[in-house]
Amino acid sequence: MKVIIDLCVVPIGVGVSLSEYIVECHKVLAKTGLHTQLHPYGTIIEGEWDEVFAAVKACHEAVHAKGAPRITTTIKAGTRCDRDQTMEEKVASVEKRL
């Protein structure tokens, strides 16, 4: 099953600057080959369910390995069973109505 998620990984106990930890997560995502889009408060990830959630787990492992003692993560997930839809198509659908 295909899924599009909005992922927000927040390391806790590492200070106020989080970018170096987010970079670690993005290195993991780049290796997966999944389609991603970074935005100011997270990352959109598109792909097969098991691959996407395996990538989320790998992000947690990488951020912990970087030294974060705790992580809180917010995930919004959407699936469709009537047809495939990309994140670009979802945005384009709204933009054409603006």
C-alpha cells in the first residue's frame, strides 16, 4: 500500500539547534531512494508503507546514534485505495483552484 506521510522528528535533550540531527535523518532518507520533500517543520515522504515506516525507524536510530537521548515524532499519514496519487498531484489539485 502506498502512503504519504508528513514526518516531524524532534530530538530532546540536545539543545535548541536541531539541524545537525535533522541532517542525519535526511542522510538516511536519501539512501532509501524514497521521494521526499523537506519543509520548515518536517519532511513529506512518499512510498510503500513498509519502506516509509522502515525509514522512520532508521531516522530514529540515526538521531539516537548522533547523541539524542530522546526523540518525539509526529506523523500524519494518508493512503488511498482508489488510485495512486503523488504529493505533487495533491498540491497541484489545490493550486489549480486558487
